[in-house]
Amino acid sequence: MAHREDVPNFEAVELNAYAKNVDWLSSQDLYAGLLVSMHRTGLWHNRYNIFTEPAGRLRERSQPVQNAKKELEAKQAEVKKSLAAKTPGFENELAYNYMALQIFDLLSLYFCCDGYASDNQFKEYAIAPVRVSYDSDESVRLTIRPNGAGSVIMDPYPFDVSPVKFSARVRIVSPPNEKSEAACAEAYHKAARQQLNFEVSA
């Protein structure tokens, strides 16, 4: 299965879409727009190095990406200043929520892209450090172990009920030989829709 960063990218189209997405969301909810903007720029900066595990895929970013990152981060600074003036403990809350968003993103990528040792068996994985609450600096190492086809064991277990079952509608797409937007779109639309089913246990 291809790594998501090996799929052809269309930088100019993506950068324009990222900026418009942040602007639209910020017009609906300024805090949500800030988090999404931080998520985007963080992905260009190894998630701002908040995790020791998993190791990031560091690579040189193009000048247009560096420019976009600088512009987005300048807007973020303005929004942070405005929101912090109204909310005690804002920086701590934002740091925790940014971390939580990164964990959900990593879990999504694990279950739907990067986490496979074979077609239906997961590989061992860990996320660390993970803060346990807003009002504590205590952190844990979240480990994931394969437990049969489509199933994993998490420790420490983060949910109230075990097991938790969920599914995702997907298309499994191999990168096309021709690295173009048209070829990638064609490969995507030709791939059959499938449902992947997962189970997470304590």
C-alpha cells in the first residue's frame, strides 16, 4: 500500500484550497479555523515536534509551501492574541486541543492508510507523549497492538466501552504511473468503494 505522501500532489491547487478552507471555517468559528490552520502548518513542520513517537517524515518544503506556512502562521498569531485576551488559560487549552487533533489524525491515518503490516493485519504502533487531561502535565505512551484481522488492542484504553467497533467507506487506490491530476482522479474514480470494519479493545 502506498504511503499517502507518495501519491501525486498538486501543490498550487492544494495551497489555494488550504487557504480558502481556513478562511471559510474561520468565518464560521474562529477557534475551529485556528485549529485547522495550525494543523495544516504543523504538518509542514513535523506536527511542531510535540511527539517523540511516531517519528515524522522530515523533508524539505518548497518555497511556495514555506511562504504559505509563514502567511498562515502570521494570521494564527493575530487570532491567538485576540482569543487569549478573552479566555483565561487559552494557551494551555489550545495546546491540548491541538495535540488531541493530531492524535485523531494519526489514528485516522493508521486505520485507513499507514497502519497495515499486510492487507488486513495491522502493525504495532505508538503515540507519545499523550497528555491525559487539560489540567495535568501527566502524559502516557499510547500503544496499539494487532489483534487479528481489522482489530487492535489499545493501552492505556481511552474509551468507556470495550470493544469499540467502527467502519469507514473507502476507495483503495494505487498511485498511477502517470503523475498528473487527471490520472490520479481517473484512478480514484475507477477504484471500487469498499467498507473497512475495525474493532478496538482494551
